[in-house]
Amino acid sequence: MLSPWRLATARLIMTPVAPADLRDIAALKADPRAFAQMLGGVRGPLQSAEELAQDIRDWGEYGYGMWTVRARAGNSFLGLTGLMHRPDGRGVALRFAYLPQARGVGLATEAAGAALRYAHETVLLSKVIAVAREDNFASRMVIGAIGMTHFENFSRGGILRLVYRSERNIVAETGESHR
């Protein structure tokens, strides 16, 4: 039986992060081309390991978290996509980061779309946000392509950040709204 947390798209397999993924994740997070624009920036090996442990705990606590994204053909590691609680209190955010060689062919859009559907349809989150630097046009394109809309801005460190959201009025089988 497949895990309900495992997602598959036309080209990708997405599985919750696990200890066996540490080497790939640490390499991704250490690469400034992949992680310099992420919240908190580039990470060292210890910080990557600590974050991986927290990401694993998140899956147990919330039923969502970060997925490793691998190619269906060949199972090669491509990057990360997931849902996390933002430390600034803005809510649950969609995040993604990919190896430079995995960019430009729609993989981030494919994975981000699957993660957003999971958030609304499986976990029944009524609101998911995403934050991108104003100058990060690639991330902004992905976020827009999956239907998230810009609704506010904030500045941190002199850099303008754009906040996007996806909202659904989720009605569970009980008929109660989960807004």
C-alpha cells in the first residue's frame, strides 16, 4: 500500500523527507544558486540535519511537511517542495527549491501544484500562502502558474517580499467550514 503522504505526478515522485535524504538535502541547501533566496538563506550540514529532523516531526504532527522531489525516470533527486508553518506567523506556506539543473522545464510548477492540491484536498487547509522576493521572477512565475494570487508585500533586510495566497472554502463531510 502506498503512503497517503506520497504524491506522484506525470514526471515526479514526491515522498516525505526522511533521514536517508540528508545527503541530497544538505547539498541542495548548501548551494547558493538553489537556496540563497530562501527564508534563512544557505545552510551548513548541521542546520540542514536539524531542519530535516523538524520536517520529519512536522509530518507526524500535522500530516504535511516537506517532500523530496525525484524524477519518475531514474529516481534522481531534483529538489524539495512542501508546506511549513512560517516563523513570522503568516500561516502555512508553500516552499520549493530545486537544483539548478532541474530548473526551466516546469518541474517546480508540477510539484508545487501537487502540494497545493494536497493542502486543500487532503489536509483541508483553507488558506496557503507563498512568499517570494520581488526579484525572484522564476518563483513568482511558479506561484502564479498554480493559481496563487498576490495580496500583500513586506520588506525584510531592505528587500521587498511579495505574499501570495490560495484560499478554498473547505467543507468536510460534516458540512462544517474549515476556514
